[in-house]
Amino acid sequence: MIPHHLTEVPFDVIVIGAGINGAGIARDAVMRGLKVLLLDKGDISAGTTSWSTRLIHGGLRYLEHREVGLVRESLKERERLLRIAPHLVRPLEFMIPIYADDKRGPRLVRLGMVAYDALSVDKSLDHHKMFSAKEALEREPGLTPEGLRGAAVYFDAQAEYPERLAVENALDARRRGGQVVPYAEVVELEREGNRVVGVSFEDLIDGGRHSARAPLVINAAGPWVDKVLHGSSDAEASRRIGGTKGSHIVVGRFPGAPREALYIEADDGRPYFVVPWNGLFLIGTTDRRYTGDLDEVIADESEIEYLISETNQVIPGAGLRREDVLYTYSGVRPLPHVSDGGEGGITRRHIIEDHAPEIEGLLTIIGGKLTTYRSLAEQCVDKVFEKLGRSSPKCKTGKQPLPGGAMDDLDAFRDQFVPASGLSRPAAERLVRIYGSRAVEVLDTVGDDPSLLEPLDPETGAIKAEVLFAFRVELAQNLSDLMLRRTMVGMNSKVAVGADETAAAVAVRHLNWDEERAREEVERYRTYIRRMTPRSLAAPSGAPAVPESVTS
């Protein structure tokens, strides 16, 4: 439901797109005293943010393209995120095995490692180490020994759930007075002459068209940037986004599985990763130009086979087959439009485009990386104050923790929370991993109903109270929001098939859903996740997709 006051009170800035960039911009702007409206045609972080490789990294390979400034910025931001979101961003060890036929030999890799360390002089993580072939195999015995010349080991970081990063940015913006409205699709940039003065948007939940006004609109719609600018018109001549598609596969533990992330050069020269993640293994990514439907991006079989084949080549004992893939996911990088050249050479640096003087009151965000979302937001909000002709307060997002990061020491908090929670150690530790210091708020939702401490999903250890927390506190609107971008249960080995029914039953009991809505929610969720080609939905012919009752 769209609050009536949104159409009555003018804002300072309207942000279109609640991915990591839009949510970060909204938080920064609100913290600097601006009146902000954040809109998205879907859920918070439901686009590109959800489909990344989930790394917070300096961009080691960007050194090859001489984007030294981007690497330095990324390394600085990595350190900031480790501090402001310690529950969501954690150090991750990487190994680069070096083979005889790789483009980069041991000497070149060592030079890259030295440069990487030199560009991150203020880092908290350990410096790199070089290993001989023998030492590399002792460390990772699953690697193929044929042609192995050595390896480099270094640290970057992992955002296990970047969806939660975006959610916490948006929730913090809302807590501080911003307005956050998911499922509100902008259908028109409202103009007076050559000036954008607001937006018209459709309420995709309750229906109806609404307007909101502001002297400045920021188009942070990611791959959908051109659609926001041009609607359904043919905008090829002025195309800004030329996104490339990145696909991943998720598998369980396999023979020879690495204990650290592997950074591997594929046969075609493109790097990809095999990453321990979420108790599973994440393998990706591909990099192909994409011109298809942005709302239905699916890993095709050739990409899946490519990732399986490359992994089996470097870890010959893995023996991965198509049926071992638990699920896939794929998204489009919102990169600048480039008519020709290799995909890997397209810059990952963000661009903040001011459309003035042709169009006043409009900024567009092109490109960007998960790692640098905060600095992008800072630069964008600086520009907002410049455009508004107002003096800008100092940005505080580099030091002010995200809501779940509000603690002096993560380990100390966990050590106190786990025994006090009344939960099993794995379940309590998972709450801290997802919600940080806000895990206490999740338990407060239980009240006097101990049934809410029962498992929502035995595999992950999620509890039923999280259903209430997601819908009452974290702006979830449906089961997809709950599973894929709040509790993260949708990232388990079964993509929450089974847990979705349990969650719907909790909603019937505690959120006034009726049986019909519960069934429809499960059906819509399973329809949505089919794009992830989950093995858990590859049921025998004739098996029902959804049980007759989700509350029995």
C-alpha cells in the first residue's frame, strides 16, 4: 500500500532502484539531512545485487586494464565494509594456481600481488604468499598437478549475502526518516519544460498510479536504466547500458573441493572462481553480452556446461555432472554500452551522469561494483548537494556501522548471544551471521510463543520468528522476498522448497494469511525460482508442484 503523504509532501531527491547502489545512495542522503524517496519495481536487492559472485574485492584483474585508481578505491572500500558490516562482510582467502599454459606466469602473478599489496597499505588483511607447485598441492591436493608451476595466496573478502547489505542500507534509510517503497514501478519521469520535477509510478501490489515530486531524480535502476529514461521507446541511439550476463552454478561438496576460494584462468583466458559459500560451493562467472529480457535472465545450458567442464579440468577428481548442480543463478551487469571489444575489457568503474543542460534535475548511475557502492553513493550525494545549491554535510557512511554492525566486537557479541539465545549453537550463530546485532530483535519477535523458536528450515537452522520479523520489520511483501532476500533460506541446497510451505503456515497463523493466499504464495515462489533451474523442483513426472495444503 502506498502511503498517501508520498504524493503530498515534496522530497529533496527521489531514487529509482533499490539495489545496492540505490539503497546506499538513499542511506547516505538521509544521513545528510535530505528528504528521500526510494522506489523499486521489485523488492530491495532483487536485481543485479542478488546475482553477483558475492565478493568484496579490490579487482586484482583490473590491474591488467591499468585501472589502478579503481583498484585503490576498491581496496579502501573493502576495508570500510569489513568495519561497518562485520557480520555480512568477512575475510576470504584465495589461491591462484599457476599453470604452464596460463597467460600469467609466476613472475607476472608475483608482480601483480606486490602491486595489490602496495595499493592496500592500510589494509587489515595479510599480505600475499607465493608457493611452489609442491607446496600448492600440499595445500590444495585436489588441483591437477599436470603443468602446475606454483600458486599465489592472498586475501580479499566475501559478502555471503549482498542482498542483506542492500536491505540494511534501505532499512537504515527508512529508520532515519527516508521513505522506502518496493513494488512501485516508475513509468514516467514527470517534466516541466526541460526539467524533471518528479516521477509517476504504479503500485504493483494494490494497483493505482501515483506521483511524487522532487527537484532531483536519481536513476539507479541498474540494467533497467535505459528503460527508465526512455520507457518503451527505441533508445538504441542513446543507449547507456550494454550489460553483460554473468551466470553461476551452486553445487554441494565434491571430491577435491578447495578449502579456500580458487581464482582460476579458464581455457579461454577468462578468470573464474570456485568459492566455498553458504556451506556449498559457488562456481562462476561467465561474461557474455546480453540483449534479452532483463526480468528473466537464466543460465543457459552452454554456460552451465562451461563452468562444470572448467572446474573438472582444474580439479580432475571432482567429476561434476549436470545433475550435481543444485541450482544456478544469472544476472546482467549494468556496464556502460560499448559497441565492440571484449567483454572483460569493459570498465567496471561507475559513472554518475548529469543530464544537464539538456535535461535538468536528473542524474543517472551507470556501472559500478558491489565493493564500491558506498563510495559511489558518497560521490552521488555530493553531486546532489551541488545540484541543489546547498552546502553538503560531511558523509558519515564510511564510519557509521550498518544496523546489524552496531557492536564493538562481533566475536564478543556472538559469544554472549549464543548461550543466551536458548537456541542450538548453529542456529544462534546463523542468526548473528544474517542479522548481526539485530539478532536480538529477531528473538524479541518470539514474545510468549515458544513455537516461533522452532526450525523454519532444518538445513540452515532458520527459525519461524524470522517470518514475522521479515514481514513486520524488514519490508518483505511475499515469500520470494522472505526466502531470497531476508532469511536467505532460499539459498540452501533445495532453494527453500519445503521451507516455503512451513513459512506460509507460519504466516497463516501469525500474519492473518488465509489458506488460499498461502497456496498462491507458494505457487508464485516456485514459479519464480524456476529461473534458477533448481534440482529440488525437478520432480518426477506427475508429481504435484505444490501440496494441496500448506497449513496441515
